[in-house]
Amino acid sequence: MKCKLKFSLAAVPVLVAAMLVAWMAHAQKTEPRSKPKLAVSIKPQHLADALHAVIASEREVYTYTNAHRFLEQSFPNPCAMFRLISEAAASKGVEFSYVLRSLKPISQRNAPETEVERRGLESFATRPDQPYYAEEMLGGRWYFTAVYPDVAVSQSCVSCHNQHKASLKKDFKPGEVMGGVVIRIALEL
Ligand code: HEC
């Protein structure tokens, strides 16, 4: 009997601890911590860099995986695909846009259209691995504009451009900057 009582007393702290744990688990389930109000805002440059990482990766993978098909007239080359997707995004009313640009373009519609685009493309002559950032006022609205070097990531970039009859430059080399990806983010909504 005495021994039994001793055992029961020894079990009390264990029981209390178990009840405490069960109560805490229950409290956590029933009273979730109220979500703190986070004062977070993304800088336009970080947004542009993130968009560019996705756009450039998609373009790279598309170019590698389809390099053998670009000679088929019916199959869109990486630059035609780039424009189709950017136009599809623009049609959804997003507050950013992106285009391909070059100082020596195959198509004149890809020549720089603003002073910032021109300065960005020119900056690659001395800083081929650095993006160019600026703010510009267009149509009465301020924009953050980023110009990223568009590099010949595959031999197919170089071959197609060098062979194209409308190309103003015929001696591109793999790894060379062929133009720029311009990403523009509206600063006024
Ligand atoms: C099979 C052909 C082909 C391949 C491959 C190709 N391009 Fe193009 N690229 C074009 C054509 C055609 C245009 C002009 C598109 C237009 O009419 O807007 C163009 C446009 C561009 C432009 C805009 C300036 C200009 O020349 O009009 C850049 C920059 C560019 N390409 C870079 C690249 C890079 C980098 C790659 C590889 C990742 C690549 N291209 C692969 C055919 C090609």
C-alpha cells in the first residue's frame, strides 16, 4: 500500500507536465498568433531583377531545348517567342513591360526608343556584365527602367543573327552581348 502511494506521488509531476504540454498544443491550435503587420515594400530594382531572372532563365532554357528546330520556318525563334510572351503579359494589364533592344537590330522596331534605353545599351561597351538602372518620365508618368545585357548564351543565337540577311552585325560570338532586355516598371499607379 505504502509502495503504491509512493508510486502515485512520483507520477504527479509527470502527469502535470503531460497536461501542460496538451494544454499548450491545444492553445496553439485554437488561438493562432495574430499575424504581425509587416511594413514590407519591394524596391523597383529588386522587382525588375526578379522579373529578369525569370525572363532570362525561360529564354535560356527555350533556346537550349529547341536549338535544333529554329530552322523550321513554322517554329518561333527565341526572340519571336520573347515578344509573343511579353505582349501576352501586357494584354493582362500588368504594371510592367519588357522588350528586346539593340543598337544594331535585325528589326528597326528593336532600336532604342528612349534616351535611357540608348544609354543602357551603350553602357555594355564598357560594362558588359552590369545592368543599367534609371528613372524616366514617359507620357506624363514616371517609370523605373532597367536595361540588362542580352548575352549570346548559345551558338544558335550567334548563327541565326550572323546569317540573317537583315542583320546589321554579322560577327557575333558566343558569350557576347547582343543587345539588351529592357524592363520597365510603373512608379505611379
Ligand atoms: C533562328 C533565329 C534566331 C535565334 C536562334 C535567335 N534570334 Fe535574336 N532575333 C532574331 C530575329 C529574326 C529578330 C528580330 C525579331 C523582330 O522582328 O522583332 C531577333 C531579335 C533579337 C534582338 C533584338 C534586336 C534585333 O536584332 O532586332 C536581340 C537582342 C536578340 N535577338 C538576341 C538574341 C539572343 C541573345 C539569342 C539567343 C538566346 C537569339 N537572339 C536567338 C532571330 C533569332
